[in-house]
Amino acid sequence: NHLVDMTMVPSEALRGQILANHRIRPEGIRVVYPGIAFEVIKAAEATLLPSELMSWLASHPGPLLAHIAMLRGEKGHLFLLEVINNLRARFPQIRCVMAGEGEMHFSVEKRIQELGLTEHVYLAGMVSKVAPLIRHADVVVLPSTMEPLGMAQIEALALEVPVVANRVDGIPETIEDGVTGWLVKAGDISAWQNALTEVLDNPQRARQRACAGRLAVTARFSVDKNTDQILALIAQRQAVSKK
């Protein structure tokens, strides 16, 4: 309240969580969406993926899910494995690349083996540039149970790749359900199965939503928009200080 002039947060959801503490002054917490260099993401999509990952993709044809997140409990990897396991009956060649590292690595690896998904799920570890992986995917998934805003789904929509995500925290500020992507109730396996089935069964409609998503995210999360927001807040603060 007193040591800084203003605290900027990346979503209305996070602002609301902070202001649950009624001792914090609302005027000191402002939402400024991140400015994303979309032209850099677009340029990176032509980058080659790691050779081992490319080999795995080449030898495992089929619909591809991409899950790009640190391997932590709140990112939903174990939940997604259950969904994939259930989808095998309808999509026998379904596959998923999980890009990221973290404390859940061995738990995720163990569950993959228990469910017999070793030919369906590939743990890619850290992937320095995810744009080419996103471009290979039929759908990017975000089964996080906690996410102040999220970035993978924004990058996916910027590249016109369909997204299915949980309706939690700041994620709905990046996706409009039924218009630019699919928002699903967290923890609902059936809802996730239905959403992914709809995406994979109707790729043209899924791409249409993703195209609408590109227009939405590039407008909301541009570097220019971010800069304008920050400059406007500075101007407001200066005006208050002169009074």
C-alpha cells in the first residue's frame, strides 16, 4: 500500500485473488496484460524440433495433442493421461507430446507405463522453442487447475491452432468458449473427452475458432497494447501526484 506506487498483474482473476485481502487498496492493483512479440513466435514456427522428437512424431502418426507446461501437479498432466486413455477407443492412434520438466516427471512417467500409453505419450523435456511443436499439433491442451493467465494457449491461438483448456482463474480472459476455443470444467473427464472429440472430429470448425482466436489474442496481448496500458497508468499516477 505504501512502498510502491502501483502493482501490475497479468489478469483480472489474479487481481481478484489479491484483493480478497481487504487490507489491500484496490486502486494500487492494476491489470496490465502482457505484451507478446507475436512476430517472433511466427518466425520461430519454422525452427526444427529436436531430432528425437521429430523421429517419434514420424514413427507415431495420428491426431496430436500438445501439452506445454512445467511438470507440476497443478498443470494437470496426470488428469490428461486419464483422458487420453479413455479416448484411445475412439482414436486408436491418438498421441500427445508433453513439453516441460519438473518435480512430477517420474510420477507422470510411471502413470504412462501403468496405463500402457508408452506408444501414445512422449515426454519431450524442455523444448527451447515451442512454436514448431504447436504448429505440428491438432490441438493444444491446458488442463491446469491453477493459472494466473497462461501463455501456451495464447501462442497456440496466435498460430491458429485449436485450444481446449480448463475454465479456471485467468484462462477465460484468453479464450471465449464456443468462439475462439473450448473451455471445460476442471476435473471433468467426460467434458474433456467430449471437447477433444469435437475438435478432432471437426477439424475445419476447430480451425475456424482458432482463426478467430488469433484476431482476439493479437489485439489484446500485443506489445503496443501493453505499452499503451503502462503509459496510461503512469500518466494517471502523475496526475494524482500533482493534486
